[in-house]
Amino acid sequence: MTDGGHRSRPEAGGATRVVRGRRFRIGGIVRFVFIGIYVTFLLLPLYWMAVTSIKAQDDQLADPPVWFPTDPTMTNFADALNRFNGWKGLENSLIIALVTTMLAVALGTTAAYSMARYRTGGKHLAFWFLSQRLMPPIAVIIPVFLLYSRYSEEWLGFSLIDTRIGLILLYTVFALPFTVWMMYAYFRQMPAELEEAALVDGCSRLQALLKIAWPLAAPGIVSAAAFAFIFSWTEFLFAQVLGRDEAVTVPVALAGMITFFQGNLYGQASALTMVSLIPAVLLGILVQKHLVRGLTLGAVKG
Amino acid sequence: MDRHIRWLLVTPAILIVFALTIFPLGFSLWVAFVRYDFTLGPEHPWVGLDNFVENWKDPVWRASLWRTAWFSVSMVAIELVLGMLLALAMLRPFRGRRALMTLFVIPLFISPVVVGGFFDLFVRRPYGVANQLASWVWPGTVTIDFSIDSPWLYIVLIIADVWQWTPFMFIIILAGLAAIPDTLYEAAELDGAKPRQSFLFVTLPLVLPVVLIAVTFRLIDAAKLFDIIFSLTRGGPGTDTYTTSYYLYQQGFEFFHLGQGTAGAWMFMIMLTFVSYWLVRRLLKPLEEAS
């Protein structure tokens, strides 16, 4: 934070810092007490998952609960990955989530850009995108199932049921409303002067979008992409109905262990959940980087 | 040239949404007006508004609507307050912030159906942890059956949802806060604003659009709450934790009254449309003014 002040006007570095201190934040001890309580609340279930993943079968449902297993085991991981569709689920989920994210970001940001800068479609188009999110899945899941299993074969010549492409297309549609809205808000708040300057300098609109607007909107794009990824990574109901076997995803594999006929495979489920958190760690780092970048940009401007 | 470009940019997004939703929506609209019931045979005679009326005759449907309303409002309210406080607390860098940020996003990566399953494990009696923890802080031995005893089952459901979705609010609000240029605070400072005032008159108005987007999307998703119920309480005991989505799922996939379930879904969607349209009009106003 301080080097921002140095760079912009070294002679008044100290003064800027004082001014910035005036910004309302939750300060001092209260701040860390609050963060501490929240971290505890967050960690308890997470710890329980982590510790369950290395517990032997007998310890999992012991009374009193076992907090520190004496004989940790890795069999749950091997089991979950090899016997319960773990690898397949991870592979499918990763491909589906990545492609969905790319599609949603590419289609969503361009649409949002046009809506923000040209008012294309006005309020109605914006609300139409949002309304895609309003329908309870129950109403559309049967028709989507019919569309994928029967009509896609008749109309398109190939079946979409139990395929990655089928889920990718559907998830893109589900992820788009949020991407569009998020980026719409972002572009609206971004000053248009830079793009206009580029236009004056002889750039085409498309160049202005690709070379000026996109890089500037990077923090917004990163968070929009993150949520598209998260949505595809965690969606359960449609994946369960449309992708049981070949296109099984992580949530479907997990739900099979802890909610349906198999019942109580909590050890294996915890193990697979732990593995499925790897992208979370990567994304946490990415989000962190871009949020901090947003912060320093603000500081340099100040 | 610009005239074409603007439509060229939105068309792909519109096309893909349109292509995938037009058939399911049309089909489900038809299903809502016919008898579509796997238990009653393969014919689908037209029944008019019967499917819609059937829902209103069922007290469980009416109760589920109220429950859904207060569930989603209280969940999102708690998530908003926690997310906002957290974002304000995390705004200024400190040692360990990087690691915490990663920790904070983790719940978002766990499928809600799995979160429900793990909270079930967490509160189960007698080998769940919740009672043990409660016994440490509360005198005596606590033996609450969190999945049956009211109001605990509601509290557990709300906590599970808050656990999962507070990070969503947090990230969006933090991004919004981070985007506010410091010049504005300096200007407010020069005008003699106190920190509290600059929060009220600088911070809040500027993050409001993002906050409203987060609230709108969370509210819509919370109103469709299904996964956590499905894996934590299964609607029970009895029908005490039926949300509307869970009720419709039951009608359609457990009892196979697909016509009635679909009709209910359409009514629910219309109610949700009114709520979100009201929210969105509020939401668009600051965005319109931003130009």
C-alpha cells in the first residue's frame, strides 16, 4: 500500500497514508476477533472432512467422536478414486468446468460489453438473461432429459445424453446470466474514455474491446470466470439425471456415496471431497492476485 | 459498422440460451395443462387448470411457500451481513491474508448436496460432533437431535447454507470495495467527512450495485433451495422442512404427479419473477446513473 503512495507522489507519501487510514474499515482487535471467529466456524466442518478422510472405518461413526485418529489410513483415497468413479468424475468435472467457463466468459463478456456500451436490448434483454435462472429445475429437467435422450438423436443425429458436451452446453446456459450481469455492472462502472481515445486513434470497436476493455476488466472477468467454474464444479441435480455413467461428475460420485443406496461411505466421500478442493486452492490464489491488483490500481490512481 | 457489431456481440449468447431453453420451456408449459402422471397410464388428456388447483388444495404446498420465503430471506440476510463485515475486515492487507483468502473460497467448491451430507454427519446423534461441542460450552450433557428437534433443524439448515454461501457475498463485495478509487476518500476527507460518513456516503453507494447483484442471485438460488434439504433432512421430520423446490421434486419424482409438479413450478417461477423484477429495477437504477 505504501509504495503506491511513493510512486504517485513521493513528496506527500506520508500524507496519503493518513488520508487512506480514514477509509472506514473494521479496525484493530475487533477485526481480528471477527476474522478468528469466522475462521473457526469455517474450519470445524472442513477439519471434520479432512480427518474423516484418513480415519479407518471403525473410527468414522465412533461414540464419542474421534478427533485425532490413532491409525490414519490412505485406503479411503484409493477406494474413492479407483472403485467409486473418483478418477472418472474428476476428469469429467475438470473438462466440463473448464470448457463451460471459457464459453460462458467468451459469450458473456462480449454480450455484456455490447449491453453496457450500446445499451443493446436495454432492460428487457438484461432481465431476459436473469430470468433463465428463475425456473425451478424440476419443471425443465424432464423435458431436457427428453431433448437429450430422444430428440437430439432425431434432430441433430447424435445423442446428448450422458455426454460431456450435453452438460457443457447446459451449464453454459445456466452460468451465462451471472456472467452477463457481473460483467455488465463492471463495464458500466469502467470509464469509457480509454476506449473512446483508442477509437479516435483509429482502433476498430472490436480492437477496443479486445485490447483495451478486456485487459482493464480483468479482475471482473476473473471473478465471473471463477463463479462459472464453481457452478459447473458443484452442480448436482442435472448431472445426476443427464450424466450418470460416462459423464459422471464429482458431485454425482460423491452423492452416490453418502446419500443413496450405499449410504455411509463417509470416509471415501471425504477423501474425494478433499481431492476435489485442489482447484479451490488454485483459484483462491488467482482471485487473491487479481483482487490485490485491483487494490493497487486504485492506490496508484490515488 | 457499429450497428452491426453491437448485435453481433450479443447474438451468440442469446442463441445458445434460446436453443437450449425453448423446447424444455414449451414442453413443460404443455405438461402443466395435461394429466402427465406415470401412475395413471400413458395418455395425456387436457385437464385445464386442475394441476394448478391441486397444488393450492395441498396445505403442504402453502406451508412450503412460507417456509421458502423466510428461509431464503434469513439465509441471504445473514450471508450479506457476514460477507460485508468480512470484506471490510479483509480489505487492508495483513500477514496471512493470502492464505486466509484461499481458505475462505473453499466452501464454494463443495457441492451443496455434499455440504448437506457432511452437516448431517456433523450433527448426528450420538456420534456427531455438534452435541460434543455443545456439551463443552453448555453445562451438562447436551443431547439434541439436530435433525428432528425444532427449532434446531431449521438452525442447522440455515447454518449449512450460510457456511457455504457467505464466501460468495464476501468475494463480490470485496471486489466492489477494492474497485473504489482512493481519490474519492481523499475528496470526502477534504470535505471534512468522518470515517463513518465516508462509509455511508462514499463506500455504500458505490458498492451498492454489486451488492444488489449478489443479493439478487443469492435470493433466487436460495428460493430454489433443494440440495441441502435433499441430503440433510429429506424434508423431514414429516414435511417440516419442505421447501417449495423439495415439494415439487416430491410431487414429480417420488409420486410421479409430473403435471402437478410442473404446474407448481410455473406458479413458483411467476412469483419469483415478480420479486426479482422488483429487485432488478432497483438494481438497474444505480447502473443507469453510472454513465
